[in-house]
Amino acid sequence: MSRRDAAAGNPLLDAVHEGTSKQGFESIRLVTGRGPVSCRLYPVPSARAALFVGGVGGGWDTPAHGLYPRLCADLPGDGIACLRLRFRDPTQLAEAEYDCLAAVEYLERRHATSVALVGHSVGAAAVLRAAARCAAVRTVVALAAQSHGVEGVDTLGPRCSTFFIHGLLDRLLPPACSTRLHAAAREPKRLKYVNGAGHLLDEAAEQVYRDLRAWLVQELQEQDPRSYGS
């Protein structure tokens, strides 16, 4: 089971299936103690799952020219269920983290035992914070991460790997943010700077897609040799 922060408790009260779209995802409403959280589930029978969250823009925002819907369409073929989440309030980091905790708990209830968290900008900060409190999380991918307010990154390894990707032309959150987070993280970890890319990483969309898909498949292997002690 997940290790929840005492202040957060167990955020998920219920999950309601609201139908299946023509695009193949299931609309899920997570019922939490702080309000409903909308999600899109791309299911596959598997103990492996990945959660994708956007940034301060809110809604179903995604970096790198549709990176999230593309990965969510392809990763089920690799045996990884996918869940996209729309924050209740993306401007509040603590609330965004809470939503992530509810989503991880939902995935665990669906029998996921190896979970990846992927976030962009403030969403990267939220998933890093959530990963420190959830034992099922095996890896975090932080895209153009905000470093302010991030807690617990130094506690993740070796249970949970980290992968930081940052555009060298990011004018909103400078690459130094990911540099600091990577320095604080334990192994296994990776840091990649992307030449010519700004905050949304649109200029390197294909490269980011390939890197993320390969990383998630590798880190969520069913027979992972690393020890994930509590």
C-alpha cells in the first residue's frame, strides 16, 4: 500500500466511470475529500501504469506537441496502462500533489504495483512530491521542472528512479531548476538538456517522445532487479 502523508490521509473516496470516448479512453471521476478530479484512463490488464499531468495551464494541457495523448495511445501496447489527470487547481502545488496522490491510489486499486509519474512544469514538482509518499512509484519523469516547493526528491532512490528533461532555451523556468533537483536526487537518476527547446519542449517533441517511451518501458519492467524496500 502507499505511504501517505499524515496531513493528506487517503485522498481517494471513490472512483466513478463516466463513459468511454471514441478515442478509446475511459472518463473517470475521482471523488476526493477536496472535490472531484477528472481523469482519462487508457486501460490494459497490467500491474504497470503511468500517470501524466500537465502544468499551470490546467485542463488537459500537454508538452511537446501532444506528447501525453501520443504516449497514452502507444504505451498500452507495451503493457502499461495510462492515466491522464486534470488538476482541480494547477496554481496550488499542494493541491496538485493531492490530486496526484488520489490518482496513484486509484491505480493501486486497479492492482498496479509499479507506477510511473510524469509531469511538466509545476506538474513535475507535484509528481516529485507525490512520489516521495507513494511506495508503488518506481520512476518519475520531470519535464521542465519547477524546483520551488519540491520536497522529498532526496529520498526517492533507489526505490524510485528520476529522469529530468529540460530545454536549454526555457525562459520561464531555467535549466538550473532541473540541475538543482538532479543534484539532490539519489541514484538511479538521469538529466538531459535539450538544445534549441523552450519550456514546452515543442521543438524537440519527437526526441522527447522517444526518450520517454524507452525510459518508461525500461523502468517499469515486470522483473526489475532493483530492491524497493520501504
